[in-house]
Amino acid sequence: ILGRYRHDRGAASATRRLLRELPPAEWPSFAEMAARLGLSEPTLRRHLAGDGESFSEIKEEIRRKLALDWLARAAKPVGQVAADLGYTEPSAFHRAFHKWAGMSPGEFRRSRTK
């Protein structure tokens, strides 16, 4: 028996798909996302909750994956990675990255080049 992965359907899937189509610095607000999906804000919030997620959790998940990939593969400066991910302050990116990985972006990058 095959089951569908929870990200394969519903509002969470549609939200992920639309966010992945845009650079993080250009991601829509929650209100704009609801409008793009043809839903009211309360309806989108309810659908996401039904999928066990929130808009901010989805954005953070995608940002985390992009950050790990970009820092591991690209030679972009950490500040540029932060800007490309939509962080207006590099310190905010550093705090978020430390929460995700338990180390700074620079430490992560150095651990990948050893």
C-alpha cells in the first residue's frame, strides 16, 4: 500500500511550490500567498494547520535547506547567502543558522571543506 507523503498535497504543498519558484528575498507575505492561492487568510491558516504546519515554518524549512546547500556548495560570502535568503541583517541569519545547525555559518562551511 502506498501512502502519500504529507508534503504532496494540500495548502502546505501549494505554499512550498510557490515559495520554491521565487528567490527567498522576493517571497510574498502571508496575505499575498493567500491571494495567490485564491484563499482568504483565515482559510489558508486553517488549511495549513490541518496539514500540521504554518507559513513561517514552511519558509524556515526552505530557507534552512537552501542555506545548508548554498554554504556547502557555493563560494558565496556568508553575508551574500544571508541577503539571498531574504535576511536584512546578517546577524539574524547567523542566529537562525545557529539554531538550525548548532554552529555558525562559517563553522559549517569550514567543516565541509575539511
